Amino acid sequence: MSENKKFSLPALPFGESDLSPTISSDTIQLHYGKHHQAYFNMLNTLAENTKYNEMSLEEVVVHSFKDGEQKIFNNASQAWNHILYWDQMKPGGSNIPEGQLHTMIEESFGNFDLFKDKFIKTSVGVFGSGWCWLVQNESKLEILGLPNGENPMAHGKHAIMGIDVWEHAYYLDYKNVRPNYVKALLENSINWSFVQDQLK
């Protein structure tokens, strides 16, 4: 492996302790510093001297999934998933969505509380490890639970928010109580303005 790695871990958009107590600095250090970094390290190893090394990260996700290159897909997808995961959060978050996103949530789910309830239930319904996604389907929004590192992009869908429900994302702070973790993120740490900016 050359020293100039094609794919590199972006910096966090906040300090390691800035999301506390919703997400502790210990979890950030483990989740971002160890797990997220490891996906990039493995992707660079697997992609070297392949066609994927000439692609963007998004292209690697889509093409490796279509090609059945599971190891490359797993690491590329998880690298991309976590970039969105960190970028969609900010200290203090914003309590409720506004503007177009607020309108689309009401039209798609009834109101914000009903959306939260459905998102939490879908997150809990992901068996084992996976992700829960908020997906734009033209003028409507959908909630999608996917296993392991799969993301909507691989299925031709457009994700605007994603919450990691692998245990390493929450176990230090919430033990095995996944619903409390998801609820805390939705209410305290999601930057809904960023989520709205992901709309097409």
C-alpha cells in the first residue's frame, strides 16, 4: 500500500465531547477513531490496484454492490454511512425540523411525533446490526431499516439521514437499550437543517 491513500477519513464536524451526554467522548473515540477509521483502512487495502481505486466513494458503494464484491462494498458503504452519520449531528441539535422538511414529514407521517415513533420502531426492528434511514422518494419520505452496512444508495434510493444501530454506536452509553439511543439522537443531536439540505 502506498502512503498516498485514495480514501481518507474526514475530520469530525464537532469536538469529541461536544455531543455529550447524548453521545459520550468515549463512544466517539471508539466509534469514529477506531471503527470508522478501520473501514477506510480496509477499503484502501482492498481497492488498491483495482478499478475501484479510480472511483469516488459513492461510485464504489454502488458498483461494488452491483458487482457482488461484498468485502469492498461492506467497507465502502460503512465509510460513507458514517460520514453522513457524523455530518448530520451537531451539539444541541435542533428540536424540530422546519421548512420543506417539516412539511414533508407531516405529509408522509402525520406529524413529527408520529415520525419519531415510526423511526424508533423501525430501528428496533433491525435485527442484529444495521442502519435506520430516512429516505426521499420524490415528494414523500420513507423510513427504511437495512442490515449490516447496507445503505439506500446501493438500492437506487436517496438517503437524507441515517442512524447507526450497530451496538458499538450506543452500548457504552445506553447498554442494550437501543430505543433510548435513537430517541436521544432524534431529540437532542440531529441537525435538521443539514438533513433538509440533503433533499433533492
